Amino acid sequence: MTLTTNHAHNLTTLRPRKMPPAIVSHQVILGIAAFSVSFGLSLVPNWDFSKAFLSGIITVLATYSAAFLVDKRRRTDELKIVGSLQRRIRDLEALKSRIFREIEQLEEYKNLLYTETQQLEKQIGDCRNQRDGLHRDIGTFAAQKKQIESEVNNLKNEFNNLENSHIELNNSYNNLIIEKRKLELNCNVFRAEIKQIQIQIDICKQEKKELENDLILLGRLKPQLEEKLYELRLESQNREMEISKQNDLLTQITTSRNNLENTINTLEIKTLEQKSEINQLQNQISLLQEERDLLQNQVWELMQMETINSNCEILPDNQENNVELFPFDELLQTLDIDIIDTEHDQPTNLPTEWHNLLENLSAYEIQVLKAILEKDNPQETIKQIAEANITMPNLLIDAINEIANQAIGKSIIETKSEIPEIIEEHLLNVKTMISKYS
């Protein structure tokens, strides 16, 4: 067995080899020596050649077997040593490859270090230049330090001033908080007002819808109104001629009016006298009613007394007490009738001007006056009347006022307010006029 190394595959292998002749001769010599020794020792005591020969052969076999075992053990030890050597060789080869790699890395690292040293030398030069610049800057900074110290002192003074102002700001902040609460209260009040304004806006929207409907009606009535404008222009020219005539009549009317005012004043004086008389009569009636009550109470007491006396005297059943009461009720009724007659005797006659106004007004215009008198919000009824006659509510009211101006010289309906109302001066005359028409 020999140990050979294959460099191509970096492996070691064991190859068998032929035993050399020197080892064979040593084995033969060993066998002869063992045979001779065992033969001589066994032959000396007994001088038996056969036993000595057997013992010699046995010793030869024993020596050869022992030599074989020793050789075999030696070979196993050699194989173990060879295996360990192969492992070590492999480890050494791996270590060799690692060393080569590390050497290459070290060379690269060396090159890098060389470049870095050059860069460091350049940086050292730059640092020296910077050091010189820093020394210069330190000199300037020392001068600036003194300036900064002076500025710090100024800042401390300003800081003290700021603290004082901070205290003042805290006081003003507290005042602002109080004002904020007041503003929040005002805000809540304004929100409530805004809600009311929203309600008013809804009302305005409804009015807007009504105005839109009125605009639609105006669009329909526009051609008719243009025709009426042309007619009114012609009428205005004619009326201007008539106005000159009516001015002459006005002088006569004013004189008659003054006379009527005098008569009205006399009538008012008479009505006041009649009212005073009525008050006196009412006072007398109240006194008479009180006396009547007293007399009736006395009569009832007398009747009760008579019934008691009749029970005591046991009068016959046919006798009856015919008691006649004083006729106060008839007197009071007659007085009430007289008062009512005096109240209804007041003058209800219309003047001629109002008769002319009643004749000039049409039926639907009188219905408008009636609606204004009877209802609180007559706008809906006026609107219905206007739609039925294909006109506008405002035009209806203006037409009534124009007719009144022609007949009376004054307008009847107040147009400045949102809800049309009759002027207080003409309320009585308008009521009597409507009652006569109905």
C-alpha cells in the first residue's frame, strides 16, 4: 500500500503494491528461528523428535499469525493516519484559497488606502487653510461678541418692557372675555331676530308669488291698458275743458257748503241737547225701577201676611184676594220706545254728491267697498273681483278714487297702507250708500 497525491483533483488515494523481497526473507528467518527455538526447547527434556517437530510447527504458525495480526493492525493505523492527512490536506487547500482571496482583498484595500491617504493629505491642506480662516473669524467673532453683549443688555430691557406689556395684555384679555360674553348674548338675540326675519322672508316670498301672478295679469291686460290710456288722454283733454267750467261751479258749491256746515252745526247742537235729555230720562228710569222693586217687595210681604191671616181666620175658599200690581213695566216699555225713536230720528239722508257717486259706481266696485268695510283683510276678495272683471286690484281702487274725485272732489280709499281702508271722514256716508244700494 502506497500513498499517492493527484494534483489534478487535489485528492489523495491509496494504491496496493507488491511486497518487497527483503520483507519475505525476514519472515522466513523469523519462521526458522521460531521453529528452531521451539524444537530445541521441546527436544531437550524428553528427546522426542515428533513432539518437538509439532511444537516447532505450532510455534511457527503462532508467530506467523501474530505477525499477520500485527501487520494488519499496522495497516489500519496507516489508513487512519492517511484519512486524517487527507482531511488536513483538504483543509489546508481551502485555507490556501482563502489566503489567496484575502491577499487580493488586502491589495485592493491597500490601493484604497493609498487613494484615501492622498485625499486625506489634500483635506489636511484644506483644513490648514480653514484653520487660518478660523483664526481670522475668531478675531471678528470677538468683536461681534462685544456687540452681542450690548444687544443682550438691550434685549433684557426690552424683555422687562414686554413683561409689563404682557400684564397689560392679560388685563385686556379679561376685558375681552367679558365683552365676548356680552357679544354671545347679543348673538343669541340676533339669532332670534334672524328667525323672525326668516318668517318675514317667507311672507315676502308669498307676496312675491302674488306679485308674479299680478305681473302675468298685467301682461294680459297690457294691450287693454294701452287702449284705455289712449282713451284717457282723449278724456283728459275733454276734462280739461270741463275743469274750467267746474271751477266756476266750485265757487257756488263752496258757498252752499258753508251754508250746509252751519246747518250741520245747528243739528249737532240739537243732537247734544237730545242726548242730555236721554241721559236724564235714563236716570229717571233707573230711579223708577228701584221704586218698582221696593213696591213689589212690599206687595209680596203684604200677600204673605194676608195668607197668614186667612189661615188663622179660616176664611172660605171662595174668597180670593185680587191684588193688582202697579204697571211699571208698561211705563218702562213706553219710555224705551220713545228713546229708540229719538235715536232713529237722526238724519240718514245722503247729499246729492254721494247720490251721483252711487249712480256712477258699478256693481263690482260697490262690492269692493263693501268688502273693505266688512272684512279685516279684504285683499283676497278684491283680487277675486279683479280677476272676474279682468283687471288688477290696484286699478280697481284707483278707478273708485277717480270716480269719487269727480263726484265729491276727494278720494274715498286710503292707498298708502298695505291693506286698503276707507278714510274716516267718509265712513258714515259710505255705509249709508251701501245700505241704500243693498
